[in-house]
Amino acid sequence: MDLRLELISKETMKTICEEIKDINIDINKIAQSSAITILEKIKKVVTADDDVLDDCEKIDKILCIFEEYNIDTGSCHDYKISAFYLPQGNREKCSERKN
């Protein structure tokens, strides 16, 4: 990232964080709501009684759920796990896959 852009980004985030303190937001309620939704989606994948998905494909779907909620999965999802390993540049995004 360009150094100037990085400095502007940091200053912008600092300003937003300072201003948001005065807004009455129940962050616990928001976090709990998202967490429950994520866990329900993961449970649905894990407990599916179909023989269509193998374990690797289930892990791939779970990682897609994390991506959907912008949860960093590190380098674990730099390729499509289920069928075969693809080079980083050829990785399909979850939103581009047919579910």
C-alpha cells in the first residue's frame, strides 16, 4: 500500500473510533447476533446428512462462511480445498462458486 494512503487510512480510522464512542451502540448484541448466525450456518454444513460433500468440501464451505463475514482465515484458504490445490492466483472466490 502507498505510504500516503496508509497514513490517511490510519488517521481516518482513529477519527472514526474517537467519534463512534459517543454513539449508543450495543456491540455485544451485534457480536452475539452475528456469532449465532455464523454458528448456525456452520452447524448446517457439519450436520448435513448428505453424502454429496466430503470432509474437505465441508471445511471449504465453513471457510467460505468465514469469508462471508470478513473473518480472516489466514493462508488456509488461498486455494480451493475440496477438489485439488490451485495456485494462489487461480483461487476461486467463494462468491464465484456454485453452492
